[in-house]
Amino acid sequence: MVTLEGARRTIIDRKNIAPDFFDLSTRLAGEILQKFVQYQVKLAIAGDFSDLSQTFGDFAYESNRGNQIFFCATVDDAKEKLFVAK
């Protein structure tokens, strides 16, 4: 992860995130993502999410409908979302 002081966009590779984040019953994802929203920092997590639960897939789908948190297949997709999103 590379974030510069004052940066308002961040991309994180899925492999750099603890597996508990993707288990929604831990509430870890919600708590962390809320901080990004609260501080108005757009976040894209890039990677393959096909092995995760349907519940997480629904969560990612709803997040991608917004304009601050994105789950993307590739870093290039993440860049596009972060710099095109309203």
C-alpha cells in the first residue's frame, strides 16, 4: 500500500489484508471501511474475490455501487474506479 500525506485515494492488494477482514461476522471490514468513508479517503481493494462467501460478494457489489469503496479484479480496474468515481 502506498499512501502519500494528504492522499485521498488508496489501493490495497487483497493478499495484504488479513483473512478475518473478509469474514463479515467479525465486523472488521465494516469498522475499517467506515474509517475510510469518515475521513473521505477513496479505497479500492484489488484481487480475486471468487473464493469468498455469497454474503461478502453481496457486500462488495453494494460497495461498488457507491463512490468511495471498491472491490476490483485488478489494480488497473482499481485505478479506473478511483480516478473516474464521482
